[in-house]
Amino acid sequence: MDNAKLYKPQKMKYFLVIDQGTSSTRAILFDEKFAAVNVSQTEFKQFFPKDGWVEHDANEIFDTVVGCIKDVMEKSETTHKEIIAIGITNQRETCLLWDKKGNPLGKAIVWQDRRTKIKLVIRRYKNSKRFFHGDDRYFPSLEANRG
């Protein structure tokens, strides 16, 4: 029996991490021992249409994610078959509406945008109202702004 035919070397397995942040997207490839193998990072444009407003182009964000993944895998000479897990971190509070086909209906409203603040205050008010058993003395003027 030929031992060379029985031995089949195992390919390395990798973890892919995608960090989609406020000003850039990054993809990092880690080996099985969690050592960083390669990194790819791409910045994207932020829009400031009015004072206190911050917006992102959703298609550009998507393109930077795909581009960083392709780049880090090409630099590492890795295929999708070698990826055993994917971790994603993102902007969380950034808001975006999509149509049924998956197309954005406008620019994303970034978490830093002041337009998101009133909704946050109202949400906190609603939660505190439950806590205080319906007592409106803490935020009486917000009742008219409920949305």
C-alpha cells in the first residue's frame, strides 16, 4: 500500500470579519489560531446636505463591502470554501429604507444625524412612561410629537 495516496493534506480554514463603519469598510481574514492574515479597507463618502445632517450612499456601502471581501481574499489567495465563519459589525443605528426589490429609496441617515435624536428621545419617553406608570410630568411636551 502506498502511504502517499492515503495522506491528504488539510487546507487552512479562515474566519472572515467585516467591519462596516461610519467612514470606511474593512475586511479582515484570520487563520484558525485567530492571527490576522490580511486586511483590506476602503473609505466611502459622507454627505452633509444640511447642518446636523449626515448621510451615506447605500450602494456605495454595499460596493465597499463586496470590494473589501474580494480584495482580502485575493491577497490571501483564499476561496469561499476555506471560510468557516463570518463575523459582521456595522453602524447599527443608521437608518435606510429599501423597496421590495432591495433598492434603497434614498440615502442612509447616519447615527450621527440630528434627525434621529427626536425619535430616540420619544422612544426613551415611552419606555420611561411604562417605568413611571404613565406619569407625564417628566416629558409632557413630547406627547404631541409621538410618531
